[in-house]
Amino acid sequence: MGVIGQESAHEAPGGLRASPLLRLLPLAGMALGVSLGVASLVVYKERGYSHSMLWLWLAALLTLAFAFWSRSRALPRIAVIEVAIAGGLVAIFSPLYLLVLYRWPVQVSSDEIAIMQVSKAYAHAQNVDPFGVSWYLSRPTMLFIGWGRLGELLGGVDLVHVRLLHALFGLLTIAACYALFRLLLPRNWAIFATVLVGASHSMFMISRLAMRENTALLALVLALTLLLWGLRENHELATFLGGFVAGLGFYVYSPARVAFPIWVAFLVVLALLHRRRFAVRTLLALGSIAAVGFVLSAGPIVYAESKIPSDAPNAQRDSLLIYPEAREEQKGWVFAKSELEGYEKNVRYGLGTFNNKVVDHSWIYENHGHGFVDPLTGVLLWVGAGVVGLALVRRRREDEGALLMLGGFLVLWLSFALLVNKAPNYTRLLITLPFVAFLVTEAVRWLAGRWRGVPRASSVLVGGFLAAVVVWNFAIAWDFIQTGRRLGEPIGSTARYVHEHRNVPGQKYFIATGAQSYYQWGDPSFADDRIRFFVANESQIGKTVDPSQVRNFVAAPPFALFMREEVWTPASSDLVARYPHGRVRTISELQERRVVFEVPPG
């Protein structure tokens, strides 16, 4: 059924199996690779990052990969049609992910500015530890180094190119999802499930932002694809690489870290329920191989994070509700009176994630009136979960792939409700999409099967459902875009105004912020940073202005002074008298009105 391994795999080169002595070489290679990996981690622990540590780490990776390859069957053959289908799906979705990225959405998240700033800094930084933590909220450094350098290759670290980079990773994720679904489903249904992922409004709208969140989804899908194929084919190299990619998930957006725990839990369930198909000895061997790849990959960052001071930001302590810091943050996040009330809200919002309209609690994709998935998907998700679950319980379906997807979904759904704060956090929830798409596809397959006896009824049902979901998700995303176009948005609209006027000779920009903050989120001292990527040069950014002193503001034209309407109203007569050629324009009407007082040259 899979996209890979359709043809019988070939044995490894005969020379490696020709004599008992040569058969020992892979074992020696494994021992050497493990030793090199341990040495790299010891050097990293004792001396920190260095080129010698990096060379040891790379040598361990290559040695182990060669050793496992020599013990495995040959690499799988991938049918040309499968590559063509994956490429075709990417091409179909490309306009949705790539067109007018700078203009739509108008909204620019404060996190987009932060990601660009950090990526640009690390793109040019020297002597940086790629395995360690960054100065940005103690998040892993490796992604920011790669993000910054890839952004530079595309044309520069700015809004359009970092949005383009994130969108391209979204398209790569669509191709990876097809590979995973092809291991689980017949070809047409694999296409169907992939379309559900690609057309998800949460997926393509978040991918249109200058973020890095879909990297978690890509890492998880690649890891599960390699691990599942390795399990089915008893392929040690694929299993090792799957564990290694799961470890790499520790260096991207943090939800990717769930890939390896999901896989371990899956192997335990297989050992308990499917001993006839998978011997415990085989599961232990493949699990150990995956663990070797995982530890080699994730070991350095796990150690680096263990050294984060207790008073510094930490992704786990700030998000996992077993820590008091996360519970306190959840309490403040939902304006609860106690930690218990905050936890209860998290559980209620989390359990209803796929059937409610609670807005994104990461406040990045703030699309009010809509949920993480469309209502039809939310209903059929549970139909699919019931169909798959009953078939597995009654042993009518001996399908380890279905067990992985149902079990993975339940782990994520319950974890985001019971163990992780800020539910529903849409950027974290992106990693649930492959599991959701699989279960919805199983529901539609089951419904179509009920109408198989009626001519063309199944085709109409499947086509109608897919069209409804695609159109519905487009409509939900369009609401978000239209909100930005109609009302503007403080960060995005201010930034675009700055960019539009940046070539005016002598132009300067001032922001009135302080006790009456110009922006809704963030410290007022960061106000200048939010226009820094949009000016022609740093000299165009003037000092921030105290809102209480706006009536006394004096500057040489041309300039633009941004402020809230309640700051402008009492100061307007003084400013107009001082600058009779000036005029006021609305920047944004979202939540509270922002205006700009612009004074032209002369």
C-alpha cells in the first residue's frame, strides 16, 4: 500500500554478507558510531561547542548511518507517479501559500517581528553554538541560524522573504504528508487526506506569516514516515533516520518534540496487542535503534536546556502545566482568579478544540468567530475516530498505521487540554492536522462505503464533502484577510505606512507610546523595533514620544507621528496650529483607533 517499498527490496551488497568476518563489520561500525556519539556529547558537556565536537558528532552520524545501511535492505524504490503526485499537490497549493504574501494578511504579529529580528541577528553572528539555546526566550539556536541564512538566500530577512520561507516549508510539509498518507491509505485516499491538510485555513494562513511554526509539523511527519516504513520493512537505516529526525524536532518549534514519545507509546501498545505480527524482540531492537538516532540528535540541546537558569525563560516550564510557572501563566492568560480556574478553562477549551469557536490563544492567527477547524471537519473527525477505534477494538482491522494515527491524535488532543497551557493554541495545534485528516478521511471512506450500491453516490458524496471543506476553509481565511483590509492592524498597518513613505527625503517617524501604549502587545520600549524592518535606514526612526507631551511635540518636517486617537484628540489643536500643512490619517481601527499626524516637506 505504501508510497515506498512497493517493489520487493533488494538485499544489501553481497560483499558485506559474504563471510562471518565481514558480517561483524556492521556491528563494529555501530560500536564505533555510538562511541563517537558519546564522545561528542562528553566534549560538548565538558568544553561546550567547538569544531572538534561538531566533527565527532558528524562522524558518529555518518558511521551509524553506514552501519545500519549495511545491515538493512537496500533503499526503497519510489515510483515516479508518487513523486509526480506529491509535486502536483504542491503546485496546486502554491498560489494559496505564495501569492501576495506581503499584502495578505494585513495583520503582522509581534512574533513575526521577533522571529525576523532574531533570525537576522543569528544569520550574521560569529562563533555561535548551533546546538545550544539562543538569547531569545532560551529557544534553540539552530533554527534561527538556518532561518536567517535561508532568508538571506531568498533576498533578505524581511517580512516578504521570511513569509515566503515559511510558506515554502508549508508546501514541503504537504509533500511530506502525502508520503505519510501513502503508507496508510490507497493512492486516491492519500491524495484526499493531503488536500485536507493543505486546505486547512489554520495551516495555510499561519504558513503565510513570517513565523517558523510549521517546521514542527514537517519534522513530525518526516519522523513518523521514516519510523513507520522502517517498522514495516524491518529497515534499520530508516528507523535510525526516523529517530534522528525526531531528535531534530527539538531544534525547531517545540511541539515537534512529541514525535518520539508518540512513537515509544505506539511501540509499547504494539508489543501488548500485536505480538503475532511484531515480535517483542523486533520492537525492542528497532526501538533501540530509533533511540540511538534520537539521543545523538537531541542530546546536545537537552543538555543545553538543562543549564538554563531557573529565572530565565524555558519553553517546558512556561508551557507544561506540571510546572508552577506554566500554571501561573495560564491563570494570567485567561484572567482567572485562581490557578484552578485557569486550569479548568484550559481543559474546557482544549477538549472542545475541534468543535468550538474559541479564538487562537497564541494570539497570532486571531480569527474571531471561527475555530481551529471548520465545523464539518470537527464532526467527521469523531466519526472517523469511532470507526477506526471500533475496528481496532474488535480486531477487524490489523492495521498498525491506523493505531498510530488514532493513538497519536488522542495523545495530542488530551495533552493540549490537560498538560499544556494556553489551549487552544493554533500554532501548536498544527501538528494535529495529519492525524485529523487521516481520521476524517476514514470517516468519509466509511460513509462512501455505505452508499456503494447506489450508482455514483459514493463519488458525489466524496467530491461534495471535499468541495465543501475547501470552500469553507477558504471562506474562514478570507474573513481574517478582510478584517485586516477593513480595519487595519496596529503593527501591520503602521509598518506598511512606514514602508510606503520611506523614500521621502529626510523622512522621520515618531511613535507616541508609554503609559498609553501605541501597540496592544509588548513593552512600549519595543515600539521602534516594530518599524525597524520597514525604514530605509535607522536614522529615519526618531525617539519615542511621551503621550502626555504630544501637544508640545516639535520636529523638522517631513515627519510622521503615530499615536492613539485618545492621545491625538487633546493635542490636535496645538499640533495643527504648529504645523498647518499637516494632516491626520487613520492607521487602524482594530480594537482602538490609531492615527498618524503627517507633515510633508517644506
